[in-house]
Amino acid sequence: MIDMEERIMIENGTRLDGRRFDEVRPIKIEVGVLRNAVGSAYVEWGKNKVIAAAFGPREVHPRHQQSPIKAIVRCNYNMAAFSVPDRKRPGPDRRSSEISKVISDALTGQVFVERFPRTAVDVFVEVLEASAGTRCVALTASSLALADAGIPMRGLLVGCAAGKINGEVVLDLGKEEDNYGEADLPVGIEPMTGEISLMQMDGHFTREEFDKALGLITEASKGIHEMMIEALKRRYSEV
Ligand code: UDP
């Protein structure tokens, strides 16, 4: 959504990378990839490569952040300097703080935080390669890392986006579609209940387009959820 220049991104009903409107980019999931984390997950989603590490429930530092009635869930999202074609300046910035916050908020709604007062559950996300939709991939990976760490949760969150390109509502924008499209709607959803824990929007949808976008996300999230469960099962059948 950084450029208003009109680009042809749909030809004969197909997108630039050959996908249908309701198709997500290829996804690969592996759980338990890090020896030194309590739980971890690696997700490849299109050209995105994201790793998440989970810890806790554990003592809270700094102490003033602790809550006497519940655990706090913290997320630290970071993009590696080499994750994008133009080197990303290392360290936190406004965008990574925002993404960290929306992911922690979304995860807080899923973790049974009241069971672990005065503790912290931490998730660290490292984006190794970025190509649109990293917050969705990061949320999916974080949710898997928490599950791998054995943190009791209501369900697994799937991050998935839909957007608008050349006036058409499509699922899971790729990099060019994200740059030249008209709207992007990243969502965090628990597909079993349909509960939505994250929703952001960039650009403009009509009410009908918004409903269509959410419909596409809801449908796709069920398949992604199955892949997540399969990855977790693989991990625990190997031990
Ligand atoms: N991006 C980049 N440099 C940056 C931040 C982002 O090249 O410093 C790219 C990256 O590919 C990212 C995309 O821009 O995936 C879209 O970023 P946005 O803030 O919309 O978040 P995302 O779509 O990754 O959740």
C-alpha cells in the first residue's frame, strides 16, 4: 500500500505467482527446532522464513511488570538485518514494537493466564526472511512455539491475511501485491471457535469486500490449523 501506481496483478483470473484468489502461498511447518528454547517453531510461508522460541511460565523481570492475578504474555518480534533486500537497520523500531504488541495481545487471549499468576510467558520471533505478511507468519509460529512449550492454551491461533488487488479480494498478499494493492487485512483467528484475536487493516474495503476477505481468511485458516496440528503430532511422535 506504499504506491498508488496502477499495476496489473491479475491476468486471466490468475495472480502474479499463479495463485487462485483463494489460495495461500506454500506453507512448511516444523516444531521443536531449537534445543535451548522450551518450545519452538519454524514456519516457511511463501518467501517468509520465521522462527519463534517460547519460554515460561517463569519469573518476571522487571518485577514491576508482574501481575498478582495472571501471567503476562510478552512477544518480541525482530527482523534480521539480512531479512529484506535493502538491509534493515538492526534493533527495535516502531513497526517491530507494534507487531510485538499485537502478537502479545492476541496470544494473551489464548493462554490460560489466570493459572500462572506473577509469571511471564515469553515468545521471541526472529524473521530471517521477509516477504509480506510476516506478522501473520509470526503469530502462527508463536502459537506453535507456545504449544510446543506445553503452555496451556484455549486453542492455536492462525495468522492469515486477505487483501484487494486490481479491485479483487484475494487471500494472503505476496510482496508485490502488498506494495501495489488497495487493501490488506491481517487477522489472527482460532479456527475451531472462529474467535478473532488480531485484526488490523491497511487501505480500503467496502463492507461487502470486507465480509468476503474475512470469509476467505476463515476458510483458509482451517487448512492451516490442520497443518499446525500435524506438525505438532510429528514432533511428539518422533520422541
Ligand atoms: N519490509 C521491508 N523492510 C522493513 C519492514 C518491512 O522490506 O523494514 C517489507 C517486508 O517484506 C514485510 C513487508 O515489507 O513483510 C510488509 O510489511 P508490513 O509492515 O506490512 O508487515 P507484514 O506484512 O510483514 O506483516
